[in-house]
Amino acid sequence: MFYRETGQYKTTYAADRAIFPIRQDRVAFAVLLLVAFVAIPLLANEYWLRSVLTPVLVFSLAAIGLNILTGYTGQLSLGTAAFMAVGAFAAYNLEVRVPEVPFLVSFVVAGLAAAGVGILFGLPSLRIKGFYLAVATLAAQFFIEWLFTHVGWFTNYSTSGVITAPPMTLLGFSFESAESRYLLTLCIVVVMAVMAKNMVRSELGRAWMAVRDMDIAAEAIGINLMKTKLTAFAVSSFYCGVAGALWAYVYLGTVEPQAFDVLRSFEILFMVIIGGLGSILGSFLGAAFIVLLPIFIANASGVFGDALSAETIAHLEFVIFGGLIIVFLVVEPRGLARLWQIVKEKLRLWPFPY
Amino acid sequence: MRKCLIVALAALFLAGPVPAVAQDQSDEGAGAEQFIPITSYRTGPYAVGGIPFQDGFVDYLKMVNARDGGIEGVRITWEECETAYKPDRFVECYERLKNRGERGASVFNPLGTPLTYAVIDRLPADKIPLITLGYGRTDASDGTVFPYVFPLMVNYWSQNTAKIRYIAGLEGGLENLEGLKIANVHHDSAYGKETAPVLAKQAERYGFEVEHFPVVHPGIDQKAVWLNVRRYRPDYVILRGWGVMNQTALKEAARVGVPADKIVGVWWSCAEQDTVPAGDAAVGYTCSTFHNNGTDFPLMQDILTHVHDAGDGTGPRDAVGTGFYNRGVINAFVTVEAIRTGMGEFGARALSGEEVRWGIENMELTDADIAAAGATNLVPPINVTCADHEGGGKVLFVRWTGESFETASEWLEPDRDLVRGMIEESAAQYAAQKGITPRTCES
């Protein structure tokens, strides 16, 4: 009833190619942005802004990165956390060695550095596919973690190997408060998400999807496999690199190489799978699900009070979390994004389904 | 089915924030109660140490509530938050708990070096102190640069100097250290690498040789490391492990023929959880602690009578007296005494973080105080000052007999002169990097 496109005609090519062809979607998106940019900073307390929403956004960005590579191009990667680490350490080293550089520039450099490393470790994808490629990217994961732990130059010879992010200031404004950090992350993530959405709708994105669906057929219709796969690695790593820099600078403030271990890579892979492979929206939903669910379970179990021991609650969290992931994958293998799509289809027919 | 899932999901996300809010309110307006946030790890690779430690911590708080009705009559409340030994989850816990209680979180005990690093920069703004008992950032012992961080009792560097003294004792004097080869087998992390500078300095001073052997987290496979250790032919091995790494190290050492009595461990490699699984390989293994083990102390007996006999024990009764459990008790003991010191200044009411900070900084536990608390020989005296946030603890060495730890040394005094200079140097460097002006301490 509410969600119906009757009477909305597309009279221009631009209208036909819009990201949100239906007016209701555009309104909903505008409201969502308004909530994210205005209502949340006004209403949410520091805890929610600093330690719930900011990591959700950072993980969303990393998940978009992995989704471009795995969901759109079909190249399975287990090196996501390593590319994040490259971004974090690149931004740190630039800031330490050239303090005049504004931090936004160092974020871009972080992305570019990660993209370079991503291309390097993407080279095996030209020869191998599927699980074999996953193993090859696993090499990136272990090598980069080892490199940052053992080569003192990257951590500026800090004895403990833990780097502390320098303060972020832009035109005299210092990003210290939870609100400013949340908004900074939100701006970067929204801009990059829109760019990603447009990229996957462009010729490049279509080439990626063609390679994913069948690389031989893609090559037959004139797509350069090497270029397509390597751009996917580069763009994906760029996103991960920026996410890594945000993680180090905006969220934690300190970073050690162990923060980007293989478990982090798996975590992001789960976000992409649960959110929905090949969907930008899914990256956000997956990140929100994986980050919020443990917090929700921990908070909800507080209701039981002393009836459950702290130990039981800690383990219960794993049980519920793991159980829900299995339920999800059984009921809807295509992820949360697909569920949202089903909701939209149902709403379109409501209240007269046939 | 799908429909159910959608409805359930929608309900979940709408209901998500509600319990969190409800809990916030339940803590308020409940009279004079001192809130202590507890961040624990009962899951993950280091849970083997985390569980008994937290049980000891919570049991001590329960005992103080049951025996004395709280600290100076102010009941203690607490809430546990699971960190799984991950910095990001600890930051989430820190932010979640820092405004709980009547006057906010009093003091955090992160129980983990990486976790400590993750919040150090946030403390001055939030005005919440951090007690890092026997771990954490060593140069934070300089209270002029780190007013909110307290690596109490003995920090890693002091611990390491005591360990070298212990080895010297076995060799018959500091002059006999010359020419010795010491292998430092360490966890490859911020924690593990923390002692490298002090070892280098001592090697230079006493003329021994050090070689570092990093073990990658979590340390389940160490065959290659120990083959290298054997090739190096060390006179002594320093084991700086954590969690499952320790038992593996002891087993591998026995396999390649490094005798257990030549291995000297740090206190995070010094618990029954490390030695029992290693079996015979661990017999004769020595390690350091900054507190005593066992239950032969009035304070530990009080926990047994007031908490475990009352059926309120957090963990199994057998765990009482083991290494990690006692360390948790000591951590809670120091926290409670610091709050008590603060109450002496500000009155017997719930204290804020800043007031607890004052309490920790002015805490002085003499032999008489410790005897009154029933902890003689369980912990050495502590005296924290504005500049010295370590508080001057001592180190005890214990040897595993196959069944329990026996005392292997007296309480050894660390080489604080050497360490203090390095701490001030390192803290000054940190202050310069961060643009911190160190505060001046009187006297």
C-alpha cells in the first residue's frame, strides 16, 4: 500500500539509472541519513557512539572492501585484516615521519598503500581460484602480521610494538569527542559506500560480476581478466586500508599487529556472508549483526542477574551467537540483504498478496 | 520460517537497547554503594588464567561484603564484562561500565597488557585510574607522566632484575653472571617484548649474553623455537609465556633436553594451570611471583569461611590458594585498600574515579597493616607515592615439585635504581611524543 511505484514514470535515462528508482526508497534513505547524521549524535550517549556505532561503521567499510572482492568478483580472500593492518601502519608511519600531513591525507595514503599490497597478493588469483586462492591470501595474513611484529621500523622502534595514534586535528579542530569521531567516520563511510555502490553499477562492477559468474565466458566477451581481478584486489584493499586506519585512529587510538590477526579476517568474512554476498547494504547489515549481537546478548543476560554465573553468561554468548549464525545460513543463505529484499517485495503487495 | 526470522530480527533490533537502559537505572539511587567494574576473560585462549583470577577477585569482594559489610560500611557492587582478552572488546567494556554506579566506575583492572595499552590515553579525560597489578606498561610507574596508571607491586622490568639476581644467587654471586648465556623465550606480543630493553641493559652491566626467542600467539606449536634454543645452548632459559604457551614450552623443553630447573618463568607462567598439564616435564621448574600461594593465611581462611562455606563461592573450592586465584585475591585486596585509603580522606561514601586515584597514590601498607589484614607473607608492604606508581613490592621465587609450588627463595628486592632510570627515560620519551607536561611531585 505504502510501498508502491504506481504513477512514478521514468522519463529520462538518468532516472532509469538512479540508485533508488522508487520515491519511497529515496525518502527512506534521506530519513536514514538524517537519523545517522543528526538524530544519533544528539540522542545517543557516549558509550553508544564511541564503542558501538563507530566500530560498526569501521567494520562496515572493511566488509564493503571484502564484499567487492569476494561478493562481486568471486575471489575468496582471508587476508582482510592484513590489508587493514597495512592501512593502519601506513597512516601511522606517514604521520610520525611527516607530521605536517593532515590526517585525512594519511588515510588516503593508507588506502593506497593497502591497495598496492593488495595487488601484490592478488597476483596468485590470476592462476588459482576458490579455496586455493583463499590459502594464498592467508599467506598475506600471516606474512604481514609477522612483518609488523618483527621489523621495528614499522612501529617506530617502540619496545612493546604497540603504536599509539597521534591526535587528529583538522584546521585547528581536534577530533576528541565521541560525537566528532562518530561523524568523521560516518562521513568517510557514507562517501566511500556511495562510491562503492556506483562502482559496482558501472562497467567495472559489471566486469567484476562477469568474472565471478564465469571467468571463461567473461574472457570470451572481451573482459581482460588480469585487469579486472587486480582492480578488484586494489579497490577492495583500498577500502580495507582506510578501515584499518580508522580503526587505529578513530576507534582504538592504539594498535598492535595482533589486533589484525586471522580471526579478524574471519570475522569480516562472516559479516559479508551473513550480510549478503554481493550487496553493499549487506555489508552494513552484516557488520551491525556481528558487532551488536554479542553486546546485545551480554546486556540481555544481565536481566538474569545473579541467577547465572559470569562464566555461564560468557559462554552462553558464544552458544547463542554460533547458533544464530547457523540458523541464518540454513534459513537464508543469501544473507540479511536478501531478507530485506523479501521484506520489500512483500510490502509492495501488502495488504493484498496473491 | 523466513517470516518468523524477519519478525524475530525486527524485534531483536527494536528491543536491543532496552535492557542496557534498564540496567543503568537499577544501579542508581540504591544508597551508598561503591561500584567496581570488572573486566574478565572467561573465554578465549587465555581463559585458563582468566577464570581463576576473576573468581579470586570476586570472592574477595564477596568476603569483604560478608565479613565487614563492605569497605568502611560502604557495600561493594560490581558488574563483570567479558573481554576475551581482546583490546577492542575491552574498550567496549570500559565505555559500557565507566559511568555505572553512583559516582561512575572507580578503578579498572584490565588484566592484560594489550588491554592496558588500549585505554591509557582515555584515562586522563575520563578521570578513571587503572591498576595493572604485575603487568601493563612498565614506564607508567613514573607517576609524573602517567598520573592515572598504577603498575602496582612489581612491574615487568623490576621483576626481571629480581630474576637475574635469583640466577646470580644460584651461580654464587653477581660476578659469576659473566659469560652466561641466557635464552629469553617470550610470547611475541607487547607483553612478551616488554623486558627486552632491561635485559639488554643488564647483559651489558653484568657481562652475560641474551638471545631472544619469540613464540607466536597462541604458542601451541613451539618445536622450531626449542630446537633453536637447544642449538644456542643456554645456561638459563627465561620463560615469558602466557596461557597455553607455558605448558607447551615446558613439554618442548623437556623433549629437546633443556632441564626444567634451568628454566625461570615470569609470574604469568607460574600457575598450576601451566605446570600440571606439563606433567613430569615441569618438575623443578622455577618461577617468580609477587605474592604467595596457598591458603595458610588468615585472609585466605576468611574467604573460605565467609564465602565458600556459605555456599557463595564463585568458582570451585579447590582453586582457592592456587597461583591465579591468589593473584585475583591480591588484586582485589589492593583495590579495596586503595578505596579505603581514599575514604580516609573523602569520607565513607561511594568514591569517584578521581578520589580513588588519590587513594591509590597515597596508599601505604606497612607490615602492621598487612598483618592486620591477615596477609603477612602473602604480600610484601606497599608504599605508593606521587612519583612512584609501582609501590615497591618484592619478588618471591617458587619451585614446582610435581604437586605444588614450594618456596625457592626469600623475598628478593629488585634492582630499582637501574629500573627507575630507564623508566624515567622511557616515560619522558612518551611525554614528548604525546605533548604531555609531566606534573611535579612534592618531596
